[in-house]
Amino acid sequence: MQKQSSFSWAINGRFYGQPTTGVQRYAREIVSTLDELDELRSGEGAIILPSSLQPLPVTTKLALRLTEGSGGQLWEQLQLPAAGRTPTLNLCNRGPFLGRQVVCIHDTNIVDLPESYSRRYRLLHRTMLPLLIRTASVITTVSQYSAGQIEKHYGVPRDDIVVIPNGHEHALMSTGATEP
């Protein structure tokens, strides 16, 4: 069921249509936690999603805003900013180049370990990532080490990078383990 409402900030929901790796799991956990915050008023934030995405995520307070398109690079550059028109939280190393953006850059492996990626992927990200970093309002990352690497490779002062560490709670949920 699609929830429609006005909202004051948005989340780039493209990752819901991607295979779940560590980056997408991080994004899902952040969104799930945001959706549970007592301070969040219903409809204040929205997840913007491509209309082709199925199944839709289940949310309590975050609205879902479906837009035309399949969720690829063009969707992210054209449809996402048109649908949001507000500050947008991008949790998976990518986002539109226009508008007020918070972008989470998980690592600099594309520079540090280029052999791990196809030539096409390297070329795309070596072009897009510096542009995204220059146009973002806020850069976040998952560790102090990654913050240092972003500073080293892209010239972003370390003090301008917000570190939001990976959690461990997802491991507890998937194994049935309990915290000590």
C-alpha cells in the first residue's frame, strides 16, 4: 500500500531494489531505526522508491512515495530529485548531483582496491563519486578509517565528515544470539 503525504525530508530508496550486501543492510537498518524513533512524526519523512519495486518496504511512520522508473542511474538523477524536492538521505555511496543531499560513502575501495571491480564500474564511480562528494551538503561514513581515506583520496577535511558506525544488532537478529 502506498502512503502519500507531504514530507520535510526524504530517503533514497533505490537500495531496496538491489541485492542485499553490507551496504544495503546498513541502509535497511538505518531506515528501520529511523522509522521506529519516537521523535519522528508520522509522514515527516518519506522513502522515495521506483514504481517498479516490489515488494514495498513496510514502514510505520515513514511515508512511501513511488515515482516512475526502474530505479537505475537515470532514475536516481532525474526522478528522485523531482519527487523529493527536500533534503535527501542517500545511504549507499550514490545519490543525485542536484539538491540538498546527505551522502554516506562507506569506503574508498574503488580507489584502494580497483582490481576488485569491473572496468565499467570503476570508470562510472571514479567519475560520479567525486562529483557527488563536491555537491553533497553533508558526507557521512561508517568508520574513522573510512573518513581518513575519504580525506586522503577526495580532499574532504576529516572534521567535515560525520561518522555513523556500523552496528552489530543485525547479527543478533539473524543468528538468534543475545547480547552479553
